[in-house]
Amino acid sequence: MRFHWMIAFATAALATQAAYSADAPKPTWSQEVTECDRQAAHGDDPWHVAPPREKKDMNFATAIPACLEAVKKDPENPRLNYQMGRLYGYSGQWEKGMPYRKKAVDLKYPQSLFVIGWLYLSGNTIDKKDPCLTQTMWRESAKSNRLAAQVALPHYTKTGAFKGCGLNIPDTEMMGYLEAASKQTNGDFYTGLLIKELQADLKK
């Protein structure tokens, strides 16, 4: 039962701890700030390049065309594809956003791997519910040093969310993710406590 209240407190902290980590992979895609970034950057994305926009502050009528144009000019940029998918998801057009979401995932964008993985776990605004895809995506995101994935993967493995998926991640690998996550908490008490609890459980 301890995990239920800790995950509730830690989730908010994890969402705000998006500072770029020195151990994270360096972006190989363009870091040029586009109008798409100005209108659709996500504050939880460690690789965002413009001040973030909350859903309530977005103007979909201008943001969607801006991101469509940006992706057209730079189709292999995972950040822009992620933001395009984000806009379509928030505007109630998630089906239109799926090609962009999948593109960002295929390009192994850590933020997309975590967020789209969450959607496959929850079944919200996605083509199907598939926890096994979540497990695979979160593993890739955790390898790229995305804090949220490094904590969520061990937690949801413990709850049995990935039972029967066939991918058995060694405890030593999970411990490695938690150790990496512990270096990114920025001193947040609840996130640090959750990590310690997960580490203790893995040692049993």
C-alpha cells in the first residue's frame, strides 16, 4: 500500500523534473527553435527548446498549421513529430496524430517513448491498449536516461502490469535505472523515497 500514496506524490515531481541530464543522449536532430516549438513545447520534455505551453494556453488553429509546416521542412526531427502528435491528441484528433507519434517513437525520442508508452498502458487516446508495448517503450526511454521511465518501469513491473509480456528485464538492469534516476531527483523528497522503496523491493 505504501506505493499507492508515494506514486501519487512522486508523479507530480517526476513531471516537473525535466532538466537535461549530462548522461542523456545528446540530440542529433536540429535544435533550431521553430514556431511549432513556441506553440507546442512540453515542459516535461527534457529536450524542449522553447518555453513550454500548457494545453489551456494553446491555440490549435495556429499551432497545428505551424507544426505541420515545421514537420514538412524537417520530417526526421523527433521533437517536432512529438509536438505534432501532442497537438492532435490535445485537440481531440488523436487518430490524426498517430503517424507523428509513431514516427517520434521510431526515432527513439525518449519523451515520446515514455508518453506514448503511458497511453498504451492506460488505453487513452490510442489505437489499442497494449501494456507489452509500454514495457518495450519504457525500457528504451529508461536507457536514454528519461527519469520518468526509469522509475515507472520498475514500479509497474512490480504491480504486475507487464505480466505475460515475455520480456523479463533483469533486476540488475532495473537497479541500474533506479540508480540513474536517483541522480536526477533534484532533491525531491517523494521521488527519492519512491526510488528507495523500489530499490529495497528489488533487493529482497
